[in-house]
Amino acid sequence: MTLTGAVGAIFMFPLRGIIRACVALGIHPNVLTLIGVCINLAAAWALARGRFVLAGVIMVAANLFDFIDGKVAHASGTASEFGGFWDSVMDRFSDLALFLGLIYLYASLQRADYVMVAAVAMIFTVLTSYTRARAESLIDTCKVGFMERPERIVLFMIGAFTNRMAAVLWVILVLSVLTVAGRIYHTWRELSGDRSVPA
């Protein structure tokens, strides 16, 4: 077993117990998703108050629910297309809430520069998921780029725990811009082979 596999197995041990408990109690995975969103709203509040370490701890708890909801759905046989849709929409809502927390913080500190950085990073966060969804309605797959949601959440946590959120925002912004640009180019290249690029 690799080191990564060993670490994953260690963390999965208590999570399996939580997953089994949720299945035994009949807790619907969509409810777990909603609980995760509510916890993320608390993280956004902590960010808005400048309490970064607290926000990081809350984000860890929120993403625990984000991880187990799908596992519970499969284990309980309640996985559905709507569940996947619900999870995806709530993920976007959680992401935007975190950015809004930071925008409020920087606005209260009268840092218009970082209000703009956070706002533009939020825009490209939305575009990251939208370009993939729109592209995959036209081509088979569009997983180009590094900045997906897991990487973004990890960066948020790093920024929170190290009190370097401003620097992390720049990283999220730059990588999101590159990801969106890469997906646009990839889609154009795929489509230009046999049909014109849609207007």
C-alpha cells in the first residue's frame, strides 16, 4: 500500500462508521447535502468576520458532509439523478457563499482592491463549472484545467489555516482564468474539426 493509500484508509475508517450510522438511521443523502451547505454558510460568516482559523475548521466539517452524502446515497440505494443535480447546485451555492464572506470582509476593511480580486475570482469560479457543462453538451468531455472544486476548497482551507487568504485568492483567480481559457480553447479545437464554432 502506498503512503497516500494508507492515509486514505486511516481517514476512511471513522467515515465508514458515520456512513453506516446515517444509512441505519435512514438519513437521506439530500439532507446531508443541505446540512453541509448550512455549515458552509457558517464558514462564510467566519470569513466575513476575519476569523480565518475558525472558518477553516468549519470548512473541514462542511466538506465531511459533502464527502459522505454520495457514499450514503450509494450505500442506501437512494442515489438518483436529482440527487446529483441537487449536490451540484448546492456545491456552487456553498462556493459563492465563501466568496461573499470574503467580499464582505474586504469591503469592511475598505480594501477595494481585494473586493475586486474576490469578485473576479468568484466570476471565474462560476465560469469554470459553466464552461465544462456547456462544452459537454457539445463534445464528449471537457475536463481541461487544474482548478476544479476540490482544489479550490483545499486552497480556501490553506488560506484560512495559514492566514494567507489574500495570496490564496490570487492563486484561485489566476488558475481559474487559465482553466476557463483552456476549456474554451479545447472546445473550439474539438468543434472546429468537423463543424463551425457556435456563435
